[in-house]
Amino acid sequence: MSKESSYSLMNNQLRALIDGEPNLIANLSNASALLYETLPQINWSGFYLFEEASKELVLGPFQGKVACVRIQPGKGVCGTAFEQNRSIVVEDVNQFPGHIACDAASQSEIVVPLETKNGELIGVLDIDAPITGRFDEIDQKYLEEFAVILMNAVN
């Protein structure tokens, strides 16, 4: 099966999994598990959600080793993607200025912003891999689609 076909199947599984369920935490929990179980060569998948009170990204549902709990907008890959409201693919995290190393095994990363149907930026999807160069434009395209599917289910 091609990479694109695998992603299409995963995104269809997400649609079925969250159909009729508007709860954000429940959907993010299942989404992180789906990513972790489906994507090859990753070691972490999860979400950071923006907390208005602290003005920080706070750890949300995830799969993998324990993680950093709070990230300031503009810091690390997650904070930068959130602040710039754009997806970021990092081939080698050791070359990313200010990378936050929660797990020394992580070598590459992709982060996708999460935007609600009304355009509110609420957090990011973060996926790490234990190899360099794991993510490319195909991953970005389909993970951005994954994020839209997920956010369209939330009220």
C-alpha cells in the first residue's frame, strides 16, 4: 500500500471513529492512539492545547513516553508552529534552534496547528520519530487533513 493510500485509510478511520462525538478530549485521545498505532517509525503522537489563563500550550492527550507539560508560544517546534499558525516539518530536531527535547530518542518532528471551524487556533498536533528525515510533504498534507477532520467534529 502506498503512503498516500495508508493516510487516506487512516483519515477515513478517523472520520468513522469520531462520527457523532463532539467532545474534544475524547476525540483527541482516540486520534492520538490512531496515529500512534497506524504511522510507522514514530515514537510519540499527541496534542498540546492553548490555555488562555497561562498563555501557554499545555500537554493534552498523547501516546508515547512522558512529555513536557507546558510550552510557551514561540518556543520549540510546537510553540513556533502555534505562534506562526503553520505546519512545521523538522528533518533533524538537533538542527532546529531552541528545540525542546522531551525525549532524547526523537530525531525528527512534524507539528500541525489545530484550528476550529470558526478559525480559533486551539493548539497543535505533534508527532515525533526516532529517525531523521521521517516526515515529508506527503505527511504534512495528510496530517493537515487529519487535523481538519478532527476539528470539524468539535462544536
